[in-house]
Amino acid sequence: MRSDHQLEKRAVMVRLRYIEAHCQNPSPPPTPVDLVSGHPSTDSTLPRRPVTDKDRHNLAQQYRERDAMDDLHAARINVLRGKQKKAMENLMKKKEREIESLEKDQHKERQAIDEDFSSQEYNLRQALAIKRARLEARWKIQAWIERTKIERTTGLKYASLPDVVAVEEVQPISAA
């Protein structure tokens, strides 16, 4: 845009110089001399250019354009900056809405993952509790079998062993 403004400014300055030259020097340059004969050329005789009110008005108009050009260009640049600022604000709002949407989606996904994790943890604890109960029952039967074998071989009666219980050392699983 600045290069366009520079080109526009140059064009105004060229028009201004042309009109100034016309108003300050209303007659054309001297008639060219024919090089062969050394006499003034008759085919290039130009009529005298009178300076009219219209020419003076055009000159004044060019001066006004030149004087207002920088302000006009600054105003155009400010309008462009305003448009860019508005576009940037709209883009920022759009991106903020996208971020909020992504955060909501992420929150939903986390909740789904947490629910799935809780469900898997519960199922795993149930499976381990069933295995523990089966293992404790097997140990109890094994202890009873061994006690009866010893009682038969020795002929003595032994008291039953206390129940063998698997110690649960479960540490909470953190979802960090």
C-alpha cells in the first residue's frame, strides 16, 4: 500500500510540475531550426498557449491534492489498520471459542477414560477377590488333608490350624 501511495504521490507531483510549467511559461519553446537550411521550421509552428482560469484552477487543485496527500494516505493506512485489528479480534475470538470447545471435548474424554478406568479397576479387584477366596479355600483343604495324614500316621488328634488368609496389600492406584 505504501508503494502504491508513493506512486500516486509521484503522479501528483508530475502533474503539478506540468501544470506549473504551463502556467509559468504560457508560450511554447522557441521554434526548432531546420538543420539543413538554417531557417526556422515551418511545419512545427505551435500556437501560443493562453493561461486560463481553468488552468489556474487546475494548478490550485493540484496544490490541494499534494498538500492533502499525506493526510489521505495516513487515513487510508489507519482504515486498513482498523480493518486488520477487527479481523485479528475476530480471529482471536474464534480461536478462543475453538479452545473452549477443545477443552470441553478433552474434559468429556477424561471423564470417559476415568469411568472406563474405574470400571476396569472394579472388575480387576473382583477377579482378584475371587482368586483369593479360591486360593484360601484350597489352602484350607490342603491343611486339612495334611492334618488328617499326620493324625493317621501318628494316631494323635491335632487341633485344626487357623484359617490361612491372604494379606491384602493394595495400594491405591492414582490417575495422575
